[in-house]
Amino acid sequence: MKINSNDIFFTCSLIELIGRNTLRKRSDVVSLLGKKNIAHIYAHADTLHCEPIAKTADTFIELCKITKGDFDNVAACKYAVPEYWAIGKVYARLIEDVHDGDDVVETLLNVYKSPISDMISNYNSDLFYQSRGFIKEFFLSNGCEFEDRNDHCPAIRFRGFTDAWEQCKLSDISEKVIEKNTARAYSETFTNSAESGIISQRDYFDHDISNEENLDGYYIVRNEDFVYNPRISTTAPVGPINRNKLGRTGVMSPLYTVFRTTSVNQTFLEYFFKSHYWHSYMMFNGDSGARSDRFSIKDAVFFEMPVPYPPSDEQSKIGDFLTSLDRLITLHQRKLDKLTKVKKSMLQKMFPQNGSANPEIRFSGFTDAWEQRKLSHYLETSLEKNTNNLYGKRDVLSVSGDFGIVNQIEFQGRSFAGASVSNYGIVHTYDIVYTKSPLKANPFGIIKTNKGKTGIVSTLYAIYHPFPCITDSVFVQCYFEQDERLNSYLHPLVNKGAKNDMKVTDDNALKGNVLFPILAEQHKISTLFSVLDHLITLHQSKCFSVNKNHDQVINQFTTAWEQRKLGELCETFCDGDWIESKDQSTSGIRLIQTGNVGITEFIDKQTMRKWISEKTFDILHCNEVFPGDILISRLPDPAGRACIVPILNTRCITAVDCTIVRPIKICCSEYLVQYLSSKQYFKEVETCLAGGTRQRIGRSDLASFFIPFPHDIAEQKKIGSFFRALDHLITLHQREYLLLEVLLC
């Protein structure tokens, strides 16, 4: 039996209010009310909620003769007392999450009579504002995990520390700064950025935003003060708290909350605020207010925030360790940035520029001018097809702007090939492939070299063999890796159709002029760039690895991921439009179909493109689809597959069997799409399929799916960004710096 969310929420809130009014444990309240009365409340909640809830509470207290007890958890609370509606919501969500039978009231009784009930009623603990997923898992574990958690000991510790951590209020270890700049002693205005920390306003905006005449009303921010900025961003869903490490005093707008520590290690506290442990408290006790870009929480409640408080020497150890990790991350990031700049510079300086036949930088021993010839002098079009089916779907290749030519299944998790691949072109190792699909930086397509195993590509790609006596095929990719050079070469050769399709034959794509050196110099250049690519990848992997370790340490303070319904994570969650054949036209607004939706991949086949006119769009009141939206196909195969809409350089709508998903600000689209390609998700979809010969999943079913949801959007982005690249990164070989030094000598 499906639970009515509103009715169970009202029922649990009423139980909480009765418990507070009668000073009774909540387990006692449900026993005294009895199953019959609770069932009545749940069944008639839509009527009962029309009366003041206090009056309804009094009615049932009198009806069930509930006398006063001595359980006053409100008076015992040292922190901000949560509203009974808030606690009712905690219980209601838990009941929804663990209910798997027909008797809703029986599930409610099981929850209230379990150990979790007394722990939720302990407002001095942090259980009641933990994530939904954590509370569910705690309930299912019968409270064993929380008994360990109540010791306030982190999962990892430095040797020699065994004492339990205390928990204090933020007000116990800091005080709010109310010192105003009344004498205008300070003129430099600071700002608090989620990404950059506390920084001078002039450095952040290139000029002062504040009005000099109003500076006397600004708060004075001294060195080492902490500042809370209520402005919400993707990386700071409740606003950032940062420490002034500029080494000087400035002022900040009264919109900020400034506080000064009294008895805590400042570095430890700084890293605590870099975790998302405290976000749950903020979300439970505040809201986004009238302005959706600002978080609203009262000062008194803010300073009630619970903070884990280990012994002072352990605080110092933790702060020093995390500082060292940050320095290591910065070191590797600088090396990565430097290598990326070196590569960008080399792509320019090691190739002739501005009509010259000689590059600015060359390897020793090479002095001859580079020759200008047609690309067809170095490459020939391949007509070799997979007619004997020597290669199957497992051998299908994809061409990526970032990762070059990769195995489609290894890179994207599955093959998107049709039933037959006999007409696919064969791509041998070191063949060159031109993909005619536009990218944002490369509107006429990209040219890449196959550095891996032999495979096959669809007929949409052009394949070329190098003439081995004069052509280093890896050099060809290096030559076209600079966007400006690639675009300048292809632009005169390619005509774009009305539907943004590429109109150029495979042979004609070779008719442009290129400047190439002799083969020996090509080899030197391609080897250098191969080494640079491997070094860049190595440092990307190191940055990711160190960042991951850094996050793991910080997140010993944090909670488990939350479980959120898919519909709750979206500001738009609706189906596309019913478009019949008579509504279609030859141009206008693009109609994206279910066939365009692959698993994490937008499939843009020219033969699949359909259109409607702008007049039809207005008449039918169509829902427009924008780049960055997620589309979920409710039809097989498989049903539930999803992808992100790319930039298609045209207005778009989608078919009725596609669900348009526009995530809320704190949800990363790439992360969401990656989860919507998981085995766990597809198994859940299979259980919800309905219909005749062509089954589909309903939009309401999709909306009710629970998604594992990290609060930190930066964590979401990391998962989304690196999931695709993980297998590719593992296969890359590490190269020594010595090799690069030898090549550059």
C-alpha cells in the first residue's frame, strides 16, 4: 500500500505535539493512542488538518486520557529546539523509506517503538537532522551504528588519541563581532567567496562595489576572524564560512555574519567548515528565504550550531595534516597548470604561424622549411568496410574531443551500434578519423588518430590511412589539436546545411592545405606531445587522488549521503509534447526523439532529425528543451536511459515519451545522468514497466525513484566528471620527467 506523504506527515506531527504537551515519550504516545485511533488520524488527516493542530491534539489527549509525564526533552535541549512539524517530517520520511507492506500504521508503530524514537527525541544529539539515507540505515541496523557514533569518535585518528570527542555549540567557542567601522578607520572592503575564500573586493571585482559613504555601518573583520556569507551557490548550498587569512583588517557588509574564535584551534575549525557536516543543521533550521539565492537563518539559531570538539592537541594535529594535504594538492595543481600551459604554447610555437614556413621552436638538427601541400598528399581515404563481420559491437569506437579515439563500450558503458555493423568502416591502429559532428569549440568537427586497437566506426565518420613513408599519423592529430588551426582548415571545405549537418565528402575533406615537416621531425614532435599528454594525465590523476584523500579525511565529520526522490531534485520534471506527422515541417525547431537518447550519450543521427515550425510550437504550447537539460526516454531499449542535451545551435522540443529533467541548483546534471545509467537504477526501472507489446515507465514512477545524493555539489561534479574517464585514465602509462627533458635538450 502506497503511503500518502501529506497524511503521514500530519499524523507524525500530531504525535510529536501530543508528546510535547503531555511530557510523554513518543513511544508512550503511540501506545496510549492505540492503533485504531492512529489509523483514524491517518485516514482523515486531510480533514483534521483543517482544524488548528493544537485543538486536534487536545481532543485526542482527552479522548485517550493521556496524563502528564516527566519527559521534557524541550526543556533539556541545549540548542535550538526544532519545531514539531520538523520532527514530524523526520518520522514521516523514515516511515515512507522503510514501509514495504500493506499496513502503514503497523510500520508507524514499529518506527516509534524502536530505539530510534528516543534518539530522535534527544535534541542534544545530531541524529534528527542527519540525512534521510543515514536515518534509514540507522533504523535498519537497530541503532548499533549510532551507539558507536554517540561516542563522538571519528573513523580515523592519529596514534595516541583515544578519548571521546565532546560536542559544543558554536557560541561556546566563538563570539559574534558587532564592532562597526564608525570612525571609518578602515576603507578596504572584503568579500567572502565560496571558491576563493575571503578576498579584497577590489581583487575579486576589479573595483570597489561598496559605497564609501556607507562604510561606517560595515563590520570590522580582523585577521583570523571567520565570516559567514548567506549567499547560496552550487559549491556552497547553505553559503560559505571562511577565515580571514589575508593578514590585515578590513570591513564587510552587515549582510555577513562575522565571528571571532575564543577557545578552539582556528585551522581545525576552518576545515570543519570546509566539510558539509554542518550543512544538515543549517538546512534543518533555516531556509532560502524570500530570495532564492540567499540562505536565511537567525543569528541565535546559527550560533547554536553543534561543533565536534576534540582535545586541543588533536585539533592541532588534524589542522596541520589537512593543511599539508592542501599544499600537496596545490603543488600538483600548479604542475598540472604549468604542463597544460607548456603544451598550449608548444602547439603554437612548434608549428609555423602567420604565413611562415618555419616554426619558432625546433629540435636541433632540423632547419629545412616546412612544405605546404594538400592533406591528400599525406593521407588517403579508406574504403575498407566490415563486410565479413570480422569486428562486432564490442569493437565499435567513439571519437572524443578530450580523449581521442576510444572503445565505445569501455568509454560509455555500452555500444550504440545498430543491429548490423557490416557497413561500418574499419579503423586500424594509427589510422586517422574525421568526425563530422560539431562541438562547441570545433563547429566543423574534429580529426583524431587511433592510438589503440583496431576497431570500427559508423558510416558518419571519414577514415584515412597515412602514407607511412612521409606521414606520422600521431603528428597529424598534434597538428589539428589547436582549435584555431583545425577550424581554419575545415571551414573553407565544409558547408553546413539548414539542419546544421556537415556537407563535405570524405575525399574533399583532404583538399585543404597543410604545412608539414619531413618525417623525422614529425616523429620528434609527436613523441614530445605524447610525453606531455601522459604527464598531464598523470598529474590529473594525482590531483584527483590527493583531493579524494583530502575529502575522505574531512568527511570523517560528515554524514552519509541523503536519499532524495528524483522529482525533488528537479525544478522541471515534465513530459515532452505529442507531435503528430501532420505537425512536422522541414525546418524550424528541432524535435528530439527517444532514438536520440542513449545511455549518457546524445545520439545525433542526420536521418533521425525532425522539425516543427515556430507557428506550430506556439499553437501547441510546446515545452522548450535547453542545452544542459536531461532527457529520460520512457520507452525501451532500455527504458529509463538518460542523456544531457548538448548545444545543438537550434531551438528544441522533445517527444511525449521523453521526460524533461531540469535539476535544481544543488544537483549536478552530470552526476545525475551517471546514476541514471547504473545497473541498480535500470533494475528498478524494470520493476515499473507497464503496457502491452511496447512497455514503458510512467513519469510519476520515475519521479518517486530514490537517488543517492551527496550534499556537496563539488563531490557530485567529481563523480560525474571522472566516472567516464576512469577506465581511460587507468590505461595510461606513467612517463618519467627525464624523457621530457631529453627531448627538449
